[in-house]
Amino acid sequence: MSLLFSSYTLNSPNGPLKLANRIVVAPMCQYAAVNGEATDWHLMHWGNLLNSGAALFIIEATGVTPEGPYYASLSWIVG
């Protein structure tokens, strides 16, 4: 039997995080941000992912630089 659908516990300094299964959605650069901020498009996209059955989501790749994003359509934190 595959372990893919069995639970898994991630240990962390803040305590364990028990996942219902071992399916993880990796971060994706969707190039859909406006001025570096998530939009309604992101809300719908993330909602669909939440209904997929995966146990963990890393929902967006985010860059942090003093210059800001290298594409205006990326989510970004100017630091």
C-alpha cells in the first residue's frame, strides 16, 4: 500500500504539525499580482487548491529585495 494517503507529522520548534496525507502543493509564481499584491484571481486559485485534497500548501513564491519585483505581476515584499 502506498504511503501517499497516510498521515504524516512534521516536527517544528512550535510543536508538531500533523498532516492528513503526504500530498503537498509546491509554491507557484502565477504572475497575476497587481502592484505586488494578491488579487481575486489568487483567492479563486487558492480556493480550488484547497478543495483538491492536498494536506499542505505553499501557496505563493515571494521575493524580498530592496529593489522590489523583477516583474510587476509577481507577489513581492519590498524590504
